[in-house]
Amino acid sequence: MTAAGRINAVLVAPGASVAETGVSYGAAVTGAALAAVGALRAGLDPLPAVVLAAVGFDLVGGSVVNATAAAKRRFHGAGGSDRRRFAFVAGHMHPFAIALLVPGFGWTAAALAYALSVAGAAAVLAAGPPIRRPLAFAITAVGSVAALVLAPLPAFLAWITPVLLVKLLIGHLLPEESR
């Protein structure tokens, strides 16, 4: 496998199609650029702007990656388990890194974003398969509103919790449905 193939296998998924890879990287780069532009327009220093660009790359790109058939095979195929899927969600501690390094995203917003993603994942995974999809959407929608109402953020940061929830609860936890 080429170096590019190995990188794609890690960042997208093994066996991702050219179209899946292109859409995933396109969204990731766009997310990074928009996050950086927002940070710079808000007058942030370069380090917080770079942090937000990296988070934008991961969350926006990851939302798309997790919706691909290749990622569904990776996370929901052989060797995939609810325990591994939950660990993937719990490992997304981005909100705390953002609170530490980006002015305007406080610890309350970080704790709320993380709690919504982890508690939401626990609820979705505890639910029976027939209700997981609507429950993941419900928690994502209600959690997005809760984050915006309970821990309001400047506009250039308000996207973080909703996109985190889309990536993890809708994209990562839900398997591909058979047609």
C-alpha cells in the first residue's frame, strides 16, 4: 500500500472509494478553512486559530467520513463493538483542548459538549436497534439547542458542539441501514 493509501486508510477508512475520499477531504479542508477564518476574524492569535482549524478539519471531515460506507464497514463490521464505538466517542476530548487554548470557549461549554456526546452515546448504545437512529437524531438536535442556549458562545465557536454531535452520535454510532 502506498503512503497515500495508508493515510487514507487512517483518516477516511480502508477501502474508501475515490468519491468518498474526495468528499471527506473536501469537507475537512473546508471546515478547517472556515474555522480558521472565523478565528482570525474574531482577532484570535495564530495558535488558537490553528487549533480551531485542526478541530474544524477533524469534526467537519469526520462527520462526512463517518457517513461513508467504508467507515460503516470499519466501525460496524467484524471486530466492531458497542464498547469500541463508545470508546471512540469518549476519546473525543476536543472541547477541553479548545477550552484550554481558545479564548471564548469556556470550561462550561467544554463540559456540556463532552457530557452531551458521552451521555448521548451511552443512551444511543443502550437503546434497542429499532430506536437508535431516531434517538441519535433527537439527542443531536436537542443537545445542539441545549448547548446554544445553556452555554452561549461567540458565533465563530457556536458550530463546535452541534458538529461534534453530528460526527459522533449520527455519523459514528449508527450503522449503515440495509435497503
